[in-house]
Amino acid sequence: MSTLKVKLESWPKGKYTLVKPKSGCPSEWVEGWRFQDNEDYSNHNWITSGHHFYGSFDTGNTKAYYCTKIRDEKVTDWTKWKLLLWPKGTYCILRKGGSCPLGFANGYVHWDDEDSGNRNDLGGTLPDGKYDDGNTEIQYCCRSDRQPEIAMELPTSRPFYLVGKTNTCQQVKGMTVRKEYIKTDDEDRNENRRVGSYPYIEGTGNTKMLYCYYA
């Protein structure tokens, strides 16, 4: 019975960040936000209708919120060690603490935000990255070591987001999944970059990223 509890109700060990849904963050996690001043001229920001993101998304600006697990538990019962790891699959999370959990590869996405009169801002605890007045760069941890159609086990007590590694969302046992996208219209003459192992993104001059919502 105790093994089942660890497997189904506890998040994997370590430090990492997930995107915050409207339903809120898991208990004892910390929160933060990033405001991105996107392209001002003829902006084409876009977000999935009926989305579940907590934040504000309008024509010209994006304010996303994040949930971060900052407690890195010590493993005292090695019989449960594998149950505390992230399961195999095809998905991404956001990096926190300087390195990715076991099984993930690191990469980053660099947004070239509005250059003229930029109003980028931030608050609270954010995933690893670089956050300055004209650019946003976020570190990701991604894996593709099992087909996304093979359902994996994660806590099911409340909704959450994972980031898509491909255009197919990873299945999770006991949860339904919905594709939701955030598209930012980045600086027109931009220096956007994607390096290493990074999430599924449509476009080069702008950034349309897939988020998988589980409920």
C-alpha cells in the first residue's frame, strides 16, 4: 500500500518547474511569473481558446506563471528509489537547480522580446534561465525514451502541464490530455535560438510552443 502511495500521489524527487494552470500549484511548491513584452508592431500573439493557463495573454504581451518544486528529498528507502524518478516517455519539464533530473537532456529556448521601450518584468521563483530587459531564455529538460502513446504514472489529484517534446502529447494514466499552445510574436528582426534538447515549437521568427494539459 505504501509503495502505491509513493507511485501515484508523490511528485518525482528533485528540483524542477512546471507551468502553472488555473487550478494552482501543488502543495508546498513556490510560484513565480515572467512578463514578456512581445513585438509591438502588428502583433499576432495567439493562445488556444478555452486554455487553462494561469496568467494574462493579450495582443503585445505575455505574462506566464510557474510552479517550482525546490525541495530535493533525500532517498532513505532505496527500495522505492525508482518510484521517485521521472518515468520514461516523450515530454519536457522546465529546469531548476542547475541540472536536469536523471533521464532528461538539457536545452534552452531564447525569445528575442520587443527591443523598443521593452517592459519585461519578473517576480518570485522562476525556472533556470536568463531574464533581461530585451530577452527571455528558459532552460528545459526533455526526454524521448518511450513512445508517448504508452501511458506513464504521475500524480492525478489535480491538473498540471507538461511541455510537448513532439507534436504528440505524452499519455498519463488516469488523466485526459489536451493540447494547448501559446504563440508569442517576437521582435521582428530577432535573434531567436533553440539549443540542445528543447520542446516542440512551430515557427522560427515567432514562437508557438505546445503545452499538454492534464486533468
